[in-house]
Amino acid sequence: MRSFETKLPIDEVLADLTASLQARPNAVLVAPPGAGKTTRVPLALLDEPWVEGRKLIILEPRRLAARAAADRMAQTLGEKGGETVGLRVRLGSKISRRTRIEVVTEGVFARMILDDPSLDGIAAVLFDEFHERSLDADLGLALALDAQAGLREDLRLLVMSATLDGARVARLLSDAPVIQSEGRAYPVETRYLGRDPNRRIEEQVAEAVNRALRAEPGSILVFLPGQGEIRRVESFLRERVTDPAVDIAPLYGALDRAEQDLAVSPAKPGRRKVVLATSIAETSLTIEGVRVVVDSGLARVPVYEPGIGLTRLETVRVSRAAADQRRGRAGRTEPGICYRLWEEAATGALEAFARPEILSADLAPLLLDCAAWGVTDPTTLAFLDPPPAPALKEARVLLQQLHALDSGGRITDIGRRLRDLPLPPRLARMVLRGGEIGQGRDAADLAAVLVERGLGGDGVDLTERVERFRRDRSRRADDMRRMADGWACSVTTPSTSGAGLSAGALLTLAYPDRLAKARGKPGEYLMANGRGASLEPHDRLAREPYLAVAEIAGGAASARILAAAPIGIDEIDDMVGDDIESRDEIVFDRQARALRARAARRYGALVLNERPLPVPATEESARALATGLASLGLSVLPWSKALAQWRERVMFLRKAEGEEWPDLSDEALSATVEEWLAPYLVGKSGLAEIGADLLSEALRGLLPWNLQRRLDAEAPTHVEVPTGSQIPVDYGGEEGPVLAVRVQELFGLDKHPTLAGGRVPLILHLLSPAQRPIQITRDLPGFWRGSWAAVRADMRGQYPKHPWPEDPVTAAPTRRAKPRGT
């Protein structure tokens, strides 16, 4: 094992690591940030006997990290990049015949192993920062393990991470040994600032940075969820930071290399730096001079929804492992400070580790890669977390629709052509079809803007972004144009000629399910997959009648369109005409409370064209009207007072006697409205045509003939009292039927009145001569014997002209006051 002039904490375990890999093919290395594993381990392994002049491949999650690692190792060797240490990433490679260590991004490695399953000439593959659990890293490890088992028993695999469940990974690697490095981190003081949910996070982050600038020396690293937040915080700070010696440097993947280098390079003498970064700065990068971290506690991740085939960006709370990684950045070279924008108690509620991308990603690329590997069921490979069945099912359906897989899940010739393009399957199909119609370059430029975030700006309109990309003379744009040229050349034949399709029409080749139609307010859209999404009302595209949407962010309730292009109705007909349905439809207009009939041309959830038709007098229309009215609530129907009481009487007897009486509750009637109401609505088109008599006939039809006679006997509408008066019964009370009657009309009654064949006592509301309640009772004889005396004494003083006998059971009932002179 070679020696090094500069000592790093990882050096203490290198002997154990090299001995382990000498004896066994697999190992797991866990080392904290700053230990030096990324740049020291590959160099330490290079001269091991089992390498025998072959190459080492080291995987990094991002281009910036890969480039930084390659440069640092080359500097350690006193060489330039591309000599012993090379780099292989999407937008450029530095590889020579002398290269022994290749630093590659995870996506590049997945294509490498698929193109050469035996990994000829490669001695070991090192998976760095595996805790990030990207889909490409999980796939790359699964394929490497499969290759090791079937083709390359001598292939070494090393999984490295700063925060990782090492034992779980070790089991996946056939119980590989776990080597642990304690590292050498300086102490970091953590200060919790809390967060006001009513204020924008950018303002609070900017305040925290200002506070840190006043209180602490050194440069500051700020973690934010995405580019938009970084730019807004940058704007706040440029307005508020008055110290001319402070440089503000954004850092995210879409920046040019020169801007990224500026962010990660040391601050100039006498100056300090504020680096505004995404999660890109959590691992594998050392930003010199940083001793203060400000952590928003947020990250932005892609979330795939299998039900609608849509990947959206979602802002989430970071895991505890990620928060620890961020905090550790403040203690790389000296004691530091970490400001956290949440309460200390909330740390325990954070998830332990970030959710693996394989559990929430579009699995179409993985499934196509597995099919190219010869595996139709990815769950048979050694994944740390198996891919979810719903997402696999959705991916299989998509790839079969693209004709990339056959019915057995095997890759087709078209699938191989899609795989030849280093693009997601949908975009590969767009480029492939674009080439067939002579617009391969247009499609390739559009794909380039979509896969290389920030290229052509960050506006919503992809047409404008493509034009800006074509005019952009930066190094990154030049590299991407060369790549797009290659894609276009590989799919275009000399005989094809351009068809003049717009960017929106080309996008439809990739995302036919995301065609969107304007609805309601400016900026509000409905997509063909049934999902709503919106633009800011002032956005230039907000008044376009149709859009082709490529990317959205946010949840179902507030999805924002991030990338789209306008498309005309004629182009929609050209692109998806075979899938447009023409049919007559009947819909219920909730506002008008009526049916509307129309002849419609529909694509998915979108109505492209329509014209009104007369509502047909059919049973289908009647059912649509019945269910539409029920959705508004049964109270909108024309209930008469008599029908409402009839319904209450039936419900009373159902409660008193059992289920032989029909259930006329709102819930039951709404659930069966097509059975009892719809037959009476044939020929009707709206609520205005439904009268009380029709409703009464429909509802009374639910009561069998044998129960109709019992209804009047057991739950009468009125009860006759001793004076002969017919008093109405109120069946609408929660406690039971109520009879409100003046107490004098009950004189002489020695039995309590009942309903339901004597099973249920009426609730008597006994009234004064002025119709005011004086007593409520379910036991009239008991009332006469008991509290009547007190009531009588009180009432005689208030109503002296009315009779108040001592014994009401023997007194004559009356509706009148006492005769004069008595």
C-alpha cells in the first residue's frame, strides 16, 4: 500500500480495508465527512496485487462531486486530470491510455455495465456516498452483484458512505465486513432558531445569515431546497449585506462549471464567502474556509405518482442523517457553528435516513435497463429495497405503449433504440420519432433543455428556453449542443425532411398524458391525466388555450407548471387524433341544477370541442338527473310539509318496530336515488320541472301496501285529545314524537297517549293558555299525581280566568276560560 505525505483520518483504517479486500471480494466502509475516503481510498487500493494493472471505478452521485474528487486525486499525485486519474461524466470526459482510476457519475456507470456486463479490465467498483440511495446507484450495485455472481468472481465491490446502515448493506453484499473510521471532526455548536410558518423561508434564512455574519468569523454555507430559493435569498442578501468584503456565491447543479468552481474555491485573502447551496454540498465536496452552516432543513426531491404516470418535485424535510451531514460541514477544518431553522424538539421527528429514490421514482428507465440486462422481473436482482410493485406495473404499461417491451417484458428492437439514447424513455421516444419525421435536432434540443436543468434559463416556456440554449455560447451549452447533435444524428436519416412541428407538438410525443387545457381563471389548467396544475396569472403562457406540460412541482392541491410549451388544437388532432373520442355526453350542471347534453370530442380528461344537444328523454338521462340532484343534497327537492311529515312518520316506525319499515334517511335515499326517483324523471331535464306531487308519488312508492294502512294507525298525523281537538304530532324531534297541547284539553285523561301499537309514549309538551311550555312528560298520570299541584299553584296566579282543578282526572276538558262570574 502506497504512503502519502498528507495524513488524513481515513489512513487509520486503510490497512484493515486493504486486508479485507485482499481476502474477500466485498466490503463496506463507513467514515464521517472529512475523513478523506473519497480521494484517499482509490489511491490506496491502486497498487494492490488483485488490481494487477486494471482500473478502479469510483462512483459519485453528481458531476460536481465527481469532478472535485478527480481533481483532488490528480493533485495528490502531482498530475493533471486525465492521466492516472480520469473523469467520465455526461458533459465531458478526461480519459487517457494511462488512466487507472475513473471517477464516474452513477448514471454513467449504469450504462457502462449494461454495455459491458463483464466489466472487462476493471478490478473494483467503489460506490461512494451510497447513503444518498439514488436510483442509478441502487441499479448499478444490483447489476454489479449480478455480474460478480455470474461472470466476474474476482470483481471487488466496495460501498462507502458517511451515514449508512452498514450492517444492512453488508448483508446485501454476502455478509461483507464493515470497516468503520471514526474520522476527525472538530466540535460544532448547534443553535436552533425555530421557524415562523407564516413567513417565507427565504426571508428567515437571509436573517439567519445576517445574524451569523455579525456574530461569527469565517465563510458560511447555507442549505436551501432549490434554485428558486437560492436566487431569492441571494436577492435578499445583496440588498441587506453592507460589508463589501462578503462575496455571495450560489451553488447548484444547473450552474456553469466556472460558477461552481467560484463557489467551492477558497475565499480570497481578507474576504469571506456566503455559499448558497442545494443538497449538492452535503457530501463529497469540501468548500474551503467554511466554519458556519445555516440549514433551512428542507430539500427538494422527485416523487413519482404511478396512478397518473407523473413525476413532480416536492419540498420535504431533510432526514436526520442529512441534517448531520450538513452540520458536519461546519467542523471540517476548525470548530464551527450550525444554525438550524427549526426547533430542537423537531429533530427527533425527522426520518432517520432519506427515502431511497427507488421507492418514489419513475421506474420505466430501471425496467428498460433490466430488460436490456436480460431480466424481466427486477425484483429478482439484489436491491437493498425492492422496487414497488405499483410503480413497476405502471412502468411496464408505459414501456409496452412505447413498444419498448413485448408482452413478456422482453426488450424489443425499438426498446434497444430507445436505450441507445442516454435519455429517459419518454424523451428518447420523442427524439426517435422526431428523427423519423425530420425534426430530430429540434427534438434533441428540447430533450437537452429538459435533462440539463437550467439550460436556456428557468422560465416556463420551453420554446423560449430552446431558443436561448441555441444562442448560449457558454462551455456547458457547447457541450450539450454536441451531445444533442449526436442524438439527432443517430436517429435522423438523410431522406427525412422537417414537418414543422412546434415544441408543444414534439413534447406530446413524450408526454401525451400531459396535454393541458385552460379552465376558469388565467393560469388554471386541467391535464389529460385528470390532474390540475397552474401557472402564475402574469406568466406569458397563462392565457394559452392549450399547453403541453413537461414538468410540475407541488402536491395535488397546488401543482405548479415548471416547464411547458403552447400547442394548437390542429396540432393536437395531428399528434393524438387516433386517441380522441367523439361521443354524445350528458352532464349535470350543478349551478343550473339541470342536465346539459353535448356532442364532445374528448382526449383523456379534456373536452377539446363541444356543441349543445337537446337532452334526450331516456332512462340514462333520468338517472344522471337523479344522481346530480342527490349530489346537491336531498333538501333541494320540492318537499311539501305533508310529505316531510310522512317521511318522518315512516322513519319513526322503522326505529320503533324494525327494518320491515323502509330506510328513508338522507344517506339511504341518496344511495338508491337511481332506483326510487329516476323512474319518475324520464323526460325531465332539471329541478325546475320536478313538482311536489311527483316527489310525493316517487317517495310514497317505497312503502309497501300492507304498511300504508298500519302507518296511519300506528303513526297518525294527528292525535284526538279529550276536547275532541285533532292535534298534529311532530315526528321530527331527536327524542321522539311530540304532541304540544294546552294542559286544559287533557283534563279527564288518566292514560298516557301512545303510538306504534302502544309501544312508544308520546312526549307531551304541556302548554299554558298562552301556548307557552309549562311541563314536558312521558307519564301524564304521574304528572297529575305529582308536580301538577305546583304547576296549578303557579298557573292560577298567572291565568286566573282559566280552570285549574285540584283533581284534573275528574275535571272536564276545555278549550275555553271559565264562564264569567265563576
